[in-house]
Amino acid sequence: MVQGGILAAAGILVRLIGMVYRIPLAKKIGDNGNGYYNAAYSIYSILLIMSSYSLPVAVSKMVSARLARKEYRNSVRIFRAAMLYATAAGMAGFCALWFGAEYFAAQVIKMPYSAYALKALAPTIWIMAYLGVLRGYFQGHSTMVPTAMSQIFEQIVNAVVSIVAASVLFDMGIKSNLVYGSTEYSYAFGAAGGAIGTGAGALTALIFFVLLMLSSRSAMKRQVRRDRSGVREGYGGISRDLFLTIVPIIVSSAIYNISNVVDNSVFGHVMEDLGESGLTASHWGVYMGRYHLLFNIPVAIANSLSSSLIPSLSRAVAERDKRQALSKIASAIRFSMIIAIPSAVGLGVLAGPLSNLLFPGMDNVMLTRMMLLGSSAVVFFSLSTVTNGVLQGINRMQAPIVNSTIALAVHVAVLYGMLKGLHLGIYSVVYANILFAALVCLMNAISIARAMRYRQELVKTFLIPALASAVMGGAAWGIYELCAKVMGNVLSTALSVAAAMAVYFVLLIKLRGVDEQEMRRMPGGTRLFVVARKLRLM
């Protein structure tokens, strides 16, 4: 929980930095530029998953299992084998994106001008391959601090370079518009500038880890010398185990994350069939560039818990400590729901005020409606992410693949029906994604119950947070409506959010949704407990 909390705190900070810099970026490159950038990023994400996204999970899982058996020499050999794999996989991903940019842009996502952003993202795949191995190696040692710090450095550099590069290239694109008689080169070049920032951030994180590894070499050598296990795995066997660990994670992650690419492709093709292709980039820009940006902030906590859960679960499984494994599963699910449920309610109740606060001067009607209709996605994506991590941690690598495949098939059928038959436009994508994540949650829960004989506790995990969140939502809405009559949107929203947090905190304790021991185990829980005692809540 503490390691997950460190990564979760960094994840939230990273998302907040991302949200802050995306506001001026969105204003500069517009919804069309956002559409090109996010469409390109969806393709990049899939190739990243297929080449190196699974490396942190796979390496941390294998390293933690060896460390549990005190096989220190083998943990280093795993690192070396993984770096060799990263070299080959990173190069393959770079080549596929660089040379296939025009095809992906024109044929897959139906946005030809996104090819510039795709090429700008290509080198990042190679960088991320090495970065994934380094992050996984340290996570396997049950420390999330290096990963957390690297993510913060990465995002800061990303923010600065993205804004500067997008501004410079957008202005260059305006000149190209005049030369070629078009309106899209400025948006396309601006999107490419944002993509350059992504690569610059990743390179910064890689440099940080290289320096960290160089400073840790002597400690690693001392640890290897203490190895008394007598077990020495060959590189052939390690490479085979790495491959067998990576492939199921790649497939399950690709299926789980490919939904954005599928949505983009289906949405683009149907809009073209309906004669509305001119709206594709702008609507997709609102969906991915602003809606996703907001609901991904609380989901970051679930991603962090999942990353920290896998090595600790793998260690518990390696030690055959079932009680500890069940305890970790329950804690991770409970903590994610304590955060995700009130976040979903808050985003729904304050959809309009938050949209206008974060994106002032922009047309937020579509964004507000998306938030109202799709805020529940926070709960389902958080829970599905954590349960995917649980299944990977307990060596049920095939279950996420099967579950995500079934959910994706249903998702695509429903999405096409809503787009083509009901003409719901971009809102079809919002509904279909909620259904996808909900189905994954349900099937993952069944898989975990069968594998571990795990029985999910419902009252403290779901019902009490839901009840506290409902009251919190009513309080937030009421306070905003009162304050908005005499104050501006900024102060009214800030006061309503602060009041909502206080109401939820009090109700969660009073309804016995969390006790002293559980609170102390949470990141920053000791301070929260002191506050609760001073207020005589506990």
C-alpha cells in the first residue's frame, strides 16, 4: 500500500501537470490538432504495448520472484536479458511506426494529417523499451520511488517541450497553409510538436535511470556476492521465461488498450459513411484531449496500485503465502474504490463547473455532457485495472486475455450499432467504453474468485463509499449553487470541492468504511488519523 501510494501520488501529480500543460496546448492547436495528436497517440500506444509496454510488469514479476528465493545473481541476469529484448523490440516498434505512419494515418484512423505526429512519436518507442526494463528492475526490488521520480521528471520536460515545440511548429504550419492552400497543416504540425515533447520527456527519464544504475553498480555487485542459493539460470532459460511472461501481458494489455484505436477507426469510418468526416478530428479531440484527460486522473491511482501489486503478489505466491496474497488483493481493491467512487460522483455533479474552470474560453457543452454521461467510467476502469494486475500477479496470465477479448467483441458490436443505428455520434464511444470496462470487471472478478477462492467484501468496499459519495455529491452541488450566486466559477468550484472532500472524509469514518488500522496503512494515513482524532471522529 505504501509503495502503491508513492506511485499513486506521483501518478496524480503527473496527471495534474499533464492537465495543466494540455490547457494552453489545446488552445494553441485547437480541437483539430488535439484530434490529430490523440489519434496518433492511440496508434503509438498499441505499438508501444506490443514492443515494450509489458516490460516493467514482466521484469518486476520475474525479479521479485528471484529475490524472494534470494537468487540475486539471477535477478541481474534477468535484467541483462531484458535489455537485449528491449533493443530488438524497441527497434522493431520504431521502424513500424516511422515507415507505417502514412498508412496508419490514412487507412486505419482516417486522419491523414496525423502522420506527422506519428513520425514524431516513433523514436519514443525505442526509448520507452529501455526505460521499461529499468523501471521494472527497481519495481521488482519493491521500491516505486525511482519510477515515481522519473515519471515526474518526464512529465515536467514533456510539458515544457510540448508547449514550446507545438507553438513553433503551429506557426510554421500557418505558412504551409498559405503555400498549399490548406487549413490543416498548422494543426498537424502543432500535434507533431506535442509528440516531440513526449519523446523529450521519455529521454529525460531514461537519463535519470542510467545515472541511477551507475550509482547503484557497487551495491548490485555486493548483493550478487551474497548469493548463496546455488541456482544459476542460463540466459536461454531466462529469455524463454521472459518471453513466456511478456507475451500474455502484451496480448492482454493490447486487447485492453486497443479499444481506443478500434473506437477511433470505427468512429472515423462511420462518420465518413454518414458524410460527416469533417467533424471527426474535432469531436475526437474533445473526447480524448479533454474528457479522457479529466477521468484519467483518479484512474492513475488504480494504475499505480496495479503496478505495485504485481511484484508483491508474485512474491507472496512464490512463498506460498495465500493469506498474505488475499490480504493484498482485498486492500488494493478497497483502496481503489475509496478513491474512484467519490471521484466519479464529483466529476459528474460538477461536470460543468470543472470543465469551465479547466478549459476557460472554450466551448465546453460537449465536454460537460460527456462528463455527465461517462463519469462512471472512473469506477469501472479503476477496478478493471486493479483486477488485471491481480490476475497477472497470481500467474493467471491467460484470464485477462480471454476476458478482455470477450469484452472488446461486445464493445465493438455495441459501438457500431449506436453509431450507425442510433446516430449517437461521439457519445456512442463514451457508452461503449463504460460497457467494455464493466464487462472486464465482472469477468475478472469471476476469474479471481475461481483461482484464489476469493470472496469479495461488498459493504465496506462498495456500499459505504457509494453512500458517502452520494451525500457528498449533494453537498457539493448545493454549495456550488449557493456560492455561484455571489462568486465566480473559480471560487465556487474550489469551495464546493473542498466541502465535498470534508463531507466524504467524515462520512467514510462515521459509517465505519475505514478503521484506524486501515487508515494507518494508507499513504499519509497517519496524518489523516491525527486529524480524525482531533475532530473526535475516531
